[in-house]
Amino acid sequence: MPGLIALRQEWERLWQELGQPSPYASCTWVRAWLEAQRLESRLYILLARDDDGSLLGIAPLQRVPLPIPGLGVLTFIGQETSMSPDFLVQAGREREFSEAVLSYVFAQRDISGVVLKMAEPLLGAKPLLEPYFSKSFGDVRIEQYSQRPIVSLPGDYETFLKNLSPKMRHEMRTARKKLAVHSIDFHIEEGKEDVNDRLKDLFALNELRWGQSGVRKKYEGLYVRLNEAGLLKIFSLYIDNRPAAGLSALVTDKGVYAEVAGFNYEVEARYLGKCFYGLVMEWAILKGYRFLDFSSGEEEYKLRYNPQIFPKYRVTITRSAFGEFLLKMSRRLGRQVRWWREPALL
């Protein structure tokens, strides 16, 4: 961790220079995840510098052990939690950096392969999807396993509604009117406040909607640290003093990145989601944000907000058939044996 702290100033400068930096590529997010998971020993951050010493790029990677002692595979740091990890690279140098990273990685005898979960729109890691890398660096397999819906936010809420279908626009307006007869409290936790109560309600709503999913264990420590850094927003909707809906999100200067959501449809079944997300998007528009990133998933309700759809990939690069076999066995063990489960590889 001391090395990461020493690198922070350069890292954040490069991150800010990117056109649309993901919060998951920031040094703040990476450090918070490592501290929350206590996995500093996995750090495998690769740097490239120009001849003058300036930072060209950063590959924020971690080494995940394989069942055979002494062998490991590289993944993005925290990619089992991060929605859109990426390389940080100076504009125009992406392919050069990606080639340098893979050349270095496959010169290491203890690294069997690379498994990277990536989501368009990509910046630094974009070249890894090119046919060139498939031909040059062993066996490359690219799987599109999900999608990433991103909703553009105009300058005012009425314009946003006009961009929806007539049916959806009508339902959004009706939802506000129908719920106005109740006591409504829409709260945004957006300071370095004590968020324990909001998090407790959020995780309870998430479990109520989707069952026991391990979300609390995965995010609780991380969110405490991200809140201290000012990156976390927690949206909460209470109807007649009962927790009805919640959403956690990370923010950058331009966008809101949705993460964990939860709903209690016993409070209100028909209009809850449309009212809640309408309030979230109205707040984001008033604050000047340009998009809301739903981050992951193919749920039908997300498509009704007229998002732009981007693919999500799992890119697996191995230098031998044996390496690919090891990864397959690791994933199989991860699914079947709870005590060995390795979410970064699944």
C-alpha cells in the first residue's frame, strides 16, 4: 500500500486528464477497495513511463492465485465489485500501452493468463478487443456476457420526459401524482455524514427485493471508505415513514454510476420504481450531471428510460492450452466449492 500512496498524485492527475474517467479507475476507489477487502498482497499494478519520466499509463491489476501453487492469473483490481474498470492511458497511446502490458505479463513465468471484465465505452483497454491482440498474444477469448445501459440527461427534467415514449412519460407523471397523497421523503446522502442508517435500509431493501445476495458483505466496508472520500451518494425514498426504495451511486464531474438498488413493493407496488428513479434523475439533472449509468444488467425497466446500450465483455487471454484449462477448472471450483470461491474469475 505505501507504493500506491506514493503514486496517488500522479495517478489522480492522469485520471483527471481522461475525457470521461470512470470512478472505478480512480486511485481513491482502488485504495478503498483494497482496504475494505484487505487484499493488499494481491497488488500487481503496472506502470509505463515516457523517456522524460512522465506517466504514460497505469494497469490497475491484481494477482489471483490458481489451484496450482506458484501460479496466478491477473484481473483488474476489484473487478468483482467494479462496474467498469479500465486502463488509464494518455490519449493516443492506448494500443502501445496495451501491447507493453501483455508483453510484460507473458514474460512472467508465474502468470498463467489474464481475465479482464470490461464495459464499453472503454478508453485505455479498448485495443484489447482488436483482432491484432488475438493474433499476437496467445489464445484470446472475448465473451459478451451482459450490457451496460446509460441514460443521457438533458438540461431540464421536462426535456428528459419528452425524450421518453408517450406511455412511459405518462406513467412517470402519474406515479408522482398518485404518491403525492402519501407522506414522501426523498433523501440524498451527499456529504461525509454518518451513513450507517441509510446503508442499513439500503441493504435491507436489496435483500427484500432479490433475496440474500452477499451485497452487504461485498459493499459495506467499501462504502464507508468511499463516503469518507466524498464519492458516494445514497438515494432513499420513504413513504409514510417506511423505507420504500434505495440506491447507491458513485459520481464523477459528469455522471452518476448506479450500483446497489432495493425496493419494498409492499409499500407501493405499481408506481414505486417510476417515482423513485424519476426523483433520482431530476436531482441529477438539477446538479448538472450529463448521464446516469445503470452500470450492468438487462432488466426491462432500465430500457424504458431510453438508454444507450453498450456491451460488457469478459476477455480471457492465455498463452497455452494448459493455461486455459487451469482457468476453466478454477471457475468450476469457484462455482462448486464455497470455501474456494473466487468471484474475480467468474
